[in-house]
Amino acid sequence: MKTVLAVAMAALAPALAGAASHPFNVHDLVMMQRVSDPQLSPDGRSVAFALRQTDYEANKGKNGIWLVGADGGKPRRLTDVGLNASSARWSPDGGQLYFLAPSKGSNQLWRIDAKGGSPLQVSTLTLDVGSFKLSPDGKQVLLSLEVFPDCGADADVIACTQGKLDARKADKATGTVYDKIFVRHWDTWADGRRSQLFIADIGSDGALGAPRLLSKAIDGDVPSKPFGDDSEYAFAADGQTVYFNVRIAGMSEPWSTNFDIYSVPADGSGEPRNLTADNPAWDGYPLLSRDGKTLYWLAMKRAGFEADRFGIMALDLASGERREVAPAWDRSASALTESFDGKTLYTASDDWGEHALFAIDVRTGKASRLSKGGNVAGFAVGRKALVLARQDLRHPTDLYRADLTGKGLRQLTQVNAQALSGIGFGEPEFFTFKGYGGDTVQGYVVKPVGYRPGRKYPVAFIVHGGPQGAMTNDFHYRWNPQTYAGQGFAVVTINFHGSTGYGQKFTDAISGDWGGAPLEDLKLGWAAALKKYSYLDGGRACALGASYGGYMMYWMAGVWNEPWKCIVSHDGVFDSRMMSYSTEELWFDEWEHDGKTQYEAPELYERFNPVNHVKDWRVPLLVVHGEQDFRIPLEQGLAAFTAAQRRGIPSQFLRFPDENHWVLKPHNSVLWHDTVNAWLKRWTAGDAKTTR
């Protein structure tokens, strides 16, 4: 039966010009132009967006700001590619765009006339501007800057911070003494600075005044690295008050998810006031209603759990009454946007294998899915229309326009049309089966490029990370199933218990059960795929995974290795015991073990510990690890490689000294894919079979 997904993708995709000249490969992947961050002009006539283009020679991406009409037309570049501009935001009158770009070694605030011309640098600070947001009247701007807390809260905090950095640079001693964790986070060692929120006036001449600290007396992260942006703070409608979320940076920070929403006068006349102190879990992403009467934000209910459901909360600023807007909607919301009439909130959320756009009725809490077929990677809301940054398994992100109900979808940009016209992709299809406990579980297959009925093909069986994540209908730049389809492999992936987009109970199921229900789903899903799709060659299959998926590769190597000709583990957990002491965000690992540390409940950490099953390993193993990965440190991968070598199992170890939990540099991505593909082909080599 043809799926709704396949029908939707066929209807939305522009026809490819002529026959494909070659199957999709990693070189196509890294050279794709990447559209993101759509921003609709105040009059609704133009859309600003970011476009990342790969400079392969320089081994990095370069960003620019582009404009396209909200009704379509030819996009035009607004900023020169050499400026490396990002984060475009419209001025309230729509005449200018503000953005971030480097200048003399630091990231600064710039502006440019929306009609074009030369950009002007607005800020000349010595410190990086992490993110920014303009006030409703355009006369002030919020800035996130990393400063040393002991520099105080006066006007010299920036100069003091720069002075300390200069002194450290001049010091020939390189050691650092720490007295609390985090000592490092994601891919960066702590240097004592904290990201804080400042406000500055924009003069009539366009120059930036001296920034003033707003998050004073708050020793915390604004925003929280590594995923923070300007969605974590906001102005009130009248510009007189600022709201932001912050987590206090005390001794408990590495095992706390207790972000709170604070309010502070925009003129800096008072100290921040905690509005959500009663909730010990995560409160974040504040949004002020256009009429100034309501504060909306997202809130979790369980402290210490980063993958809890984000509910939508509303606070009546006059009465103090608060409520959950859509308590019956069993999905986790992301950052919110309000309709112009104030009756609707828009948000995106995982939903049955796709990241979809939803409209939430503020009065009734009714949630309506607006997007169909593909993932919504960003959106903007106008008075009469929506602009979506949309992608799917066969198409990288482009911009689309729809009415406010999601209907009448039509494409605005085709930035990769020429490249796509010469590329062949595999056909994807979602399927469901009865998984653990009889629950309905979803997965998908992708046919190999050049698929011919009656033939069998080797299989890449991909296990996603998170673990509270999902393999969805998206165009991924690190784990794209089309890179395997282009190499002649069929792809199978399963959204096992613990995946997002199927209700919070389904997501919760993995906690404390990493090697239990998820493994059962993988086994049942593999069997269901083999039964349903006769072109899958179950005798020539390799398993691959990263992060939690990398953990699952080590777990499967010991407890479910029969089907696999080879295994690939990227940045996976090999020893749960050591992971609990070496990772930086302790709340994650502890929640997954019933909120207990390893020394409190060692049996919980040993229950599904891959290191305890090395004696049963037998399958050839490729281990990949980034040296700057502080979430799952390098030693996990190195130890797994040592175990395989000591067991005499054919194995390889690919180390990236300059990559974190992800592989981001273009040349490294090519090396990663070339190495992985060579490993798959080596162990699945053999004559193609037929199904007859």
C-alpha cells in the first residue's frame, strides 16, 4: 500500500530535470546549500533567511543572509559571502535587517538596509555577541555575552572580562584549577565565564551604547550552552520588561534541569524576579502576548529529566493566574509564536516520524496539525500566511508558503534545484508493526538507488541516538539514509520505545531499560521488515548507530549479534559505570538510572552495561569517536576498540581530534562516510541475489 508520506512527497517535490546522472553520495551531501531561519518582514511581503554554502577548500561553511518575496520570485543575496552573516532579524519598521557576523576576531552586531547596500557594524565590543533581540520599538537590543561573574555588575564588567582574558593569554602557565563541575561542557573546557544578558541603547545614529547587565545577581547560564538562542529571552510588548530563562550555576548545576523564568525591568532599575520558583523542573522559552497581558512559556514537570514533555503554560500578568494551555495534547512543544489576533499559538513537535507544525487554540487548547509530509525545520507567522522551512528524506530544506491553516502549500525557493536534477535518491516508506508489549511501533525503509524488483540488496540497519529522539522524514547532514541508498544499500530504521513523537508514555519507556524494550523493538522491527520487504537481504546486513545508537551497537555486539556481518559505533557508551563519572551533564545519566548515582545503585548501571558482555563479541567492529566529545568521552570508544582488538575481532578505530559529538567539518564528513561505507562493503560483499 502506498503511504501518505510517499504521496505527499511526490506532490510537493518539484519535478527533476531529466534523468539522474549519479546516486546520492557524501560529496553531494556536504555541498548542499542549507536554508534555515526564515524571518517574515513586518509587512509580510518579504522573507529573510540564512543560507549556508560550503567552502570545501577552507573546510567550513559560510553563511549569508538572503531575501525572497513572500509570494515567490528570485531570491537575492543581501550580505556578501565573505561576511559570514547569520541570525537576521527585521527592524520593527521593516526597513533594516540586523544580524551577527565576525569582526576583528569576535562576533558582532551589524545592520543593513533591506533594499541592499553596504552593511554597517553596530557593536564594537571586544567580546563575542552570542545572540540578540531587538526591542519592540527598535531603540534597544538585548545581547548575550560571556563574562566573569567576579567582575561585578557595573559598566566595567566587559572591560574587566577582557582584561582577565588578556592576562591569561600572556601567562606562560597553562594550568587551570577547578573547585566544582562543570569543568567542561559539550566540547569546551570551562574558563570561568558565564553567559549573561545585557541591554544596550541603539542611538539615532545607529551606534550601540554601553551594554548594561540585566541578569545581575543571577549566577547562571543565559542561554544554556550548547543549544541556546534568542528564543530564551523576550521583551514585553511595551518594551519596559524583559523575561529570560536561566539555570542557577551552583554546585548542583551538572545534575539539575531547574531552569526558571525571570522578569527584570528593562532599564535595569531592579533585580530579576523568579516567576516559576514553584516548579523544580525546566521552565523556558518565554513569549509575551502581543496585547501585553499574557506570558507564555514551556514547562516540564519532572526535575532532572531533560526529555520530559514540554507543556505550554500561560500566566495572566494582571491576576497572576496560570494554567496549562493544552494539557490533553500528548506532544512536546518547542519555541512558540503567537498569531496576530492572539487566538492561536504555533509550535513544532515530533509526531509519528515527522517534525510537524501545530496550531494550538489558546482558549480551548485544541491542537491541530498543519503540515503534512516532511519535517518543519523552522517557520514564521504572518497576518495572512505561514512561511515554512521544509525538508524530507529526498529533499534538503527549502522555503514554502501556506495559509494560516497550512493549506495551499507552495514552494518559494529551490536553492539546490540544479544539483538535485543530477542526483538519484532511494524511495522511502514508513511501516508499523507490533513491538514490545504489543504497542504499535513505527520504522521506515529506504530502497537503494537504482532499485530493481526481484533483486535482494545488502542492508544498513540504523539505530538512532538520543535516546529520546527519532529517525524522521528529514534531510540529515550527519545520518542521512540516502548516503547508504546511494551506495547500493537498503536502509531500515526503527523508532523504538523511547523515541519522540508517539506520546510521552512511549518516550518514558526507555528510562531504566536501555537494553530491554528498545532491543525487543529492534528485533521485532527487523523481523517485520524482512517479512514485508522481500528485497532486503537479511544475510548481508550491518548495524550502525551513534550516541545511544552507538551504545546499542556495543550492547547488540554482546547480546544480539547473530544477524550482523559488521557493526559501526559512533561516539557510543561502552562502559556505563565510567560514563556516569566522565560525562558532563549528569542529570541525563542519573535520570536514566532511576535518579541514582553509580555509587548509590551500582546494580542499575551494570544491568545493561555493554562492557560485561565483551566475551560474547564476534562481529567485525568499526569504532568512531571525536576527541572533543565531552558528552561521551573519547575513552569510551578507545576502550571498545581495545576490547575488540584483544578479542581478536577484526576492527578499526577512526578518531577525529577536532570533532565533538558530531562530525561537522566537510572533509571529516567525507572521511567518515568513506570509512563507514568501505567497512559495510567489505563485510557484505557477495553476488546480488534475486527473490525468485
